[in-house]
Amino acid sequence: MSADVSFTKGNLDECLSKLAREFQKINGKGITAEIILIGGAAVLANYGFRDMTYDVDGIIRASASMKESINKVGDEMGLPNGWLNSDFVKTKSYSPKLIEYSKFYKRFGYALEVRTISGEYLVAMKLMSGRQYKNDISDIVGILCEHKKQGKTLLIEDIERAVCCLYERWDNLPIDSRGFIQEIMENERYENLYDEYRSNEKKTKESLVSFEKEYPGVVNTDNVSEIIKKLQMRNK
């Protein structure tokens, strides 16, 4: 596999199973670990509208030997370094309360319990990050769509509660987040909206990649939104 390896639900579970065996091999049966999947990996674990993700981010609650286990599984399966990482904790979407609101996903062997973030809490996280060049917006719509199909419709009150639980208040999210989610949920044309937003995300990503090739080293987390706005104006 290359550095651009993609993870599906099937091979993600395979990687986690191998990780559990490797961790147990190093530590024995008496030491256990917990990983809380977030972002694209959590979407894969809980929903069916995403085929893959290129990121496996999680909150890792384990001894230091977990890093060695991750690296060994990566070497065995040809995965890039840091194929499972906790860099997410450095982003604005992170909240220590995510642990409290996580839910059980699967146990792999004796050593590893995997939990995920889903539903309204995942929507709140995606609203906080709001990256137009990733899957954040389409993921929100996809999550709302699947809950509706399953007869477990998420209400705006559910989203508001999750936002307050994780980030205290709406004011801590990007300024247009509340209006955006209200508009989406009032529309309810989730399937059409998903296709529309996913198409826009792909186009934005392509424009950003071209810009980075032309101006290497310019884009960073502080200016990426402004650069995207200018690229969108230029492409109109």
C-alpha cells in the first residue's frame, strides 16, 4: 500500500484486529487498551454512506507500547507511518468530553476495546472543523440522512445539546455553523444535498492541490479558508 492508502470498514477492522494481537503479544493478557475512533474512521464504523477514509484518527488510551504495536502492524500491512494517530487532540474539534460521549464499537481479542463517536456528537465535531476541502460538510448531511432512513431522526435540539456538551456554547463554533445546520435540517433533501456538497468538496480539494503545487508552503490552517474563498471567486 502507498502513503495514499484508503481504509474501508473491512480493512479497518482487520487492522484493529492485528493491532490487538500485536499489543497483547508485547504486553500479555493483563494489560488492556482503549481507542476511540473519530472523524472518517468513526463515520465508516457507524454509517454506510462513506466507502473509505484516508485518515484513521483516534483518542488512544493505552501504554506507551501501543505506538510500537501500531508501527509493527503498519510494517506488516504496508501502511504509512502513523496510520493510526492521535494528532486530532491538537485540533479545535477535540474536546476531552468526547471520551464521556463515546459508545462501544467492538472488542478485538482480550486486549483492545474500540469505541466511536456517532450521531449528534459527530455532527457537532464536523461543524466545529467545517473544512470545505475534506468530507466534513457532506458527512454531516450523510449522517442526518442515515438517521432519518433508520427512523432515528436527529433534531436540531439533539445537535444543540451535543454542541453544548462538547464545546459549551454555539459561540465557540465558526460563526455560520448554527445557521448552516438549521438550513440543512429544514431542507431535508438530504440525498440530493449530499451529492451536491460532496461534489463541491472534491472540486475545492482539486483547486487547493493545484494552488499548493503552484505556491508550495503557502497554505496553512490559518489561511486555508481565505485561500479557498479566493479560489472559488476565481473559478466562477
